Amino acid sequence: MNGFMQWANETMFLWKALIILVIFAITLGIAAYSTWAERKVAGYIQDRSGPNRAGWGGLLQPLADAGKMFFKEDFIPAQADKWLFILGPCLSMLTALMSSAVVPFGDSFLIDGKTVTVQAIEINIGILYVFGVVSLGVYGVMIGGWASNNKFSLLGAIRAASQNISYELAMGMSIIAILMLSGSLSLRTIVEQQHGFLNWNVFYQPLGCLIFIVCAFAECNRTPFDLPECETELVGGYHTEYSSMKLGFYLFAEYINMFASSAVTACLFFGGYNYPFMDNVQAALNSGLGQTVGHNVGTAIGILVMFSKILFGIFFFMWVRWTVPRFRYDQLMNLGWKGLIPLAVVNMIITAVSMLSGYKLAIGMWVGLIVFVVILSVVWAMRPRKKAAILGA
């Protein structure tokens, strides 16, 4: 026992375990109240009140929804593959919870002269870990849709798989430009390199940021890319046959994926826990509170900044859902294969040329120009066209 306590004290195991549990609890809490926030945002955009019965302002609505899901009848179709039917939502939930493990939510705390980073695990291949876990997430959708023995569920699962493949390619290539700039696969290293005023990657990689955000919508199956569960075409898509907490797992996993996507986007492009004039604030805290307390307070401020960026990212997901109409499936695939992937390749080439030439600032200038041209091209391509007259009609 003494040996374990000595090891735990030397490695700060208990503090690290506490940070992991706190991050896990915050992730679940934000995902739960994202359901309430989405209905509130939808109500505001559609000029209605939204949830306002369960608790003050409807704040207890997530608990009411959870109780409703928990006590609903749980059934499994007679012709379904029982074990795979159960495994599908469990796998989706598991991979969603694993995806934020390598995200640095803050700098570090100084406790008893030792440093404890505000991160579940720090590995030098954090980006690869995120992509690996996200890639596994589609198996939960595929297994659930196939095991349901329902043609609408199967069509939704096939859509999810093809959508995931096409948009992961563009997302991966958009991140390669970031890796070329940072020279590291570690999310913490990428965040630390964005320290300073106006040093965020979004200023050097605006096109890469745009591609990544669009692909994040597709990865999370969010409108306008929610074709795997398109109710106007597929009843409920891959989760048509699900009920009770199995359905709740699928729905809840979507909101956890939104949280993780917003966190990774903040780390890659928006500085993570860095904010303008951070050094000045930290110096003032150190002089007023002392080195250790000032550092810890500065870390707490960085954590608040990081979560404010995450919450804005979640709000952006909701804002787009209730503003932009759903794509057709052919438009979805054309955008991925004919639009985003070529743009990601061009972005990589421009980044490489700019770095070899030694002009890092030129990346933002050229990519900004490309973004402008692309937007004009998309608007021109999607303009209404008159149908050609049929000869002899």
C-alpha cells in the first residue's frame, strides 16, 4: 500500500485521474445540455420559445428526455441480428467518448512543485489517434443499420460509410497543411505553436480551416450533411428500428461528436487555450499572486477560453442546421470528391511552395484568394438554370 501511494505521489496519478474524470463529466454535461441548447436555438430562429416547462427556462429538459428514453419500451426486431443490434449504438457511444482523450483543454497546474497537464493523455501522435477513433465510429452506424434487417436502415448505413470515406480524405489532407507548418502530430505542440497575438493557424490556413469545418459537419452527420438519417427519404435512417436507450446512445453520440469536433477545430485552427495578450495577463497574475498561484489562475483562464471556443463551435453547428437546407445525396458526394478533395490538394501544394520559399505569410494571402474564387464558383454553379426545351413537344 505504501509503495502504491509513493508511486501515485511521484507520478501525480490521483490528480491526473481527477482531471480525466472531470473532463469526462464535463463532456457528458455539455453533450446533454446541447440537446436543450439546440431546441432553444431552433426556437429562437423559428420565432418560438422552445422548451420552457421542465425547470426554469426548460433547464431540466435534458433530464426529462433521459428519463423518457430510459423508461420507453425497448424492443428488438424479430429478424434482426440481436448481438450486433446491441453492439452498434454501444460502439458509436464508445468511440465518441474516446475522441476527446488527447485534446489539451488547458496548459498545466503546478501542484506540490510538480506539473499536471490539463489533458487526459498526451501522445505525440494525437491527430492520428483522433482520426483512428473517428474512423471506427462509422462501424457503429454500419453495424446498426445492417443488423436491423431494414432496407431503410441499410441505405442509411451505406450512405454513412460512403460519406465518411469521401469526407475523411478531404479532412485528412486539410490537416496535412497544418502538420507541415507545425512539424508535429501532437495536438498540444500545435496549440503551443499558436501562442501569441494573431498567430492562430486560421490566419495562415483559411482554406484548410474551411475544408475541415465542412468535413466535420459530414463526419458528425449534421445538417446539411445528415443524409444517413434523412427522415424525408429513409424514415429514420440507420436508427429506424431503434428505441429506448439504444436510440438515445445514437443521438447522444452525435452531440458528443459535436463537442469533440469543436474542441479539435479550436486546437488546430483557433489557438486552443491561447488568447490575445495572454503573456501580459500572465505576467500581471504572477506579479500579483505569485509564480505558482498566478500560473494556476492563468491556466484556469485558458481553460475558460478553450471552452468558450468549444461552445461557440457547438452553437455554429446548431446555427447551420436551422439555416441551411439539406443537400441531395448526389450533391453531397460531388462536393466531397469533386470539390473539397481537389481544393485540399491545392492547399497542400500552396503550403509546400510557400514554406520552401520562406514566406509563411504568403500562405494566408494565396489561400484567401482561393477561398474567394471558390465561393464565387460555388455560387455560380448552384445558380438556377432553365430546363432545356424538348424538341417536338
